[in-house]
Amino acid sequence: MGGNKSLSKHIRWDGSYQELRFEISFWGEGVMNESKGMWNYYLLIPEQILARADFETLWLSPQKTRYLKGGQEHILYNYYNSPLCDLDWHGEITFYTKNGGLDGAKRWIKVGCDYGHLFDQERCSPYTLESVTEDAIATTKKFAARFRLKRKCSWNGKWIFPENGEVHNGKFYSPAGWREFNKKHPKISEQMEETNA
């Protein structure tokens, strides 16, 4: 590897709440925020987890394109006037990307915030993974309270609203998934029914 070398350390943690995934990142230690590094957290919102109309309100249209230093193109989205804006983010949303949608791939949104605001830099005690996780879960809970979330069938992977499915032995099943499971594993499903009774 010759020429200009540039490596930076980036640590990522993944979590979930009610099947909605979130991601926590830490990077830039020794370089950013007076060498304290930068925390970020993101919600990862797949289109399957929401009603189609709800997801469409989050799949934002580009507002304008701005050219940054070096001629790099950057697409802007007006998330400040979207249902995403007031979900108890740390400060405000500072990141939004649309993913998938090509060649039949499922669409999903990654939206998040950072801990690089002036009030973060003036803070006496550093943030920790635990404090950022609490913030990420608070935002995820607010999202789950605002939107009706679907659950994924543990047998066939179909996403349906919870009231249309059933729980057996702690696992969620769609009606079709439970029938398929019963057909393939009749003795196990009988045992599960006895445990649930």
C-alpha cells in the first residue's frame, strides 16, 4: 500500500426494539470533538415493517442537490417536515439515506443523529455506549408509538400486523406460517399448544 494512507477506527453495535433495528456507531477518537470521538445512532426502517402508506411518508423526495468542496454531489431531503423529525433524536436528525428499490430489492431507510453539537462539546462528562443506547431505544420507542409496526413470522418470514398473527411458545406466527409449521412438525406444535394452555 503506497501513497497516502488513511485508516480510521469505526465501532458499530446493532440492537432492536419491537423488530425495529437500530445501529450505534463510535468513530473519530483522537480526531473529532476535541479528541473525544463521535457517537451516532440510526434507525433502520425496512418497508416491510410498516403499512405501505406510512412507509411512503418516510420515503422522502430529494429537495435539491448541493455541491460540496471537491465537487462531490450531495442530495438533501426535507426530513425536518416529515413524521421522522420529532422522535426524540439527540439534537436533531443529521443523517438520512434511502436504500434498495432497484431490481426488486426491498426498500429501507437509515436515519439518525450525531453527538457533535456545540452542547455536546461543552458537556463535562463523556457519553458512553449505555447512554447512547438509552437514547437510541427512546427514539425507537417513540417511532413504535407513532406507527403501527408489523411483526415477522418466525416460520415463513412474512410481515403482518400483530393482531393478525399468534404467539406460540414465545414465537410469532402468521396464520399461514402456523399451519405450515403444524403440517411439518405436528408433535412439536401439539407440545407447544399444551405449554401455551
